[in-house]
Amino acid sequence: MELAKRITFQYSEAWHMLSDAIDACDDAAWRNTGDTSFNIARLAYHTIETVDYYFHDDLQAFKWAERFGVDWEAEDPSMLPGQEGILDYLDQVRDKAANWIERVGSEGLLEPDTVFHKEGMSHLDRALYVLRHTHHHIGEIFGLLRQQGIPRPGWR
């Protein structure tokens, strides 16, 4: 299997885990902050919006908080989008990421990425960075599910 397809598959598995975690929440758990400012709604929104940003054609033109009209760090959790809106956003960003990886292609993944964080990094570095970021926050979401006594989805 070529490199681009392998990377897309790994993203697909991450999307399934994130989607399953969002589906596992009831309404009370979705925006519950408990003893922290973080909640599942905030982390899911941040995770998806970050992927949206890094796979945007022009990072400088990306408009944060445009999708829902509220920043993911909003003080009032009731302002954060609901699960249905987040799942719709996830579906769109899932396609955007897959299209970006397909467009760059296996050979292109190894080429320098002139818009990513550090000089000398490749498109593959960008794709893996975003995947690591995504998995980091999926882990946090799973931790919040555990704290609230909600069964966590299985690992994929």
C-alpha cells in the first residue's frame, strides 16, 4: 500500500475513535466542565478546527471560529456547538484531510513543506504532527469520559 493511503487510513481510524467518543456522551457530559475548564465539547471542537486549519490551502487566510461563531476557548460552555454540529464538522474535515493527503500524494509527502512550522519539514511532517495532535486530544476526551463514568469506545 502506498504511503498516502497508509496515512489516510490512520486518520480514518482516528476519526472513528473521535466520532465514537462524541457519540458516547449524553447531553450532560458533553459540556460538563467538572473541576476543570475543559470539557468534551471544547476538546472535540478544538481538535477538529485545528485539523481544518492545518489542511487549509492558505493558512494565513484561515478564519478561526468561523464555523460556529464562537472560539473553542469560550468561557461559557453553553456557547459551544452541540454534538450534531460537531459531528457534521468532523465529516467535512475528514474529507478535507483525505483530499489534502491525496492531492499531495505519496511522493509529495516527502517534499519540503514551505508553510509548516520549521524549515526543512516535509508534508509528511505536517500530516503526522496533526495526527499526533488529534490523538493527544482524543486521549484527553477518553479521560473525561472515564471521569464521568461513561464507557470509552475501543481503540482502533
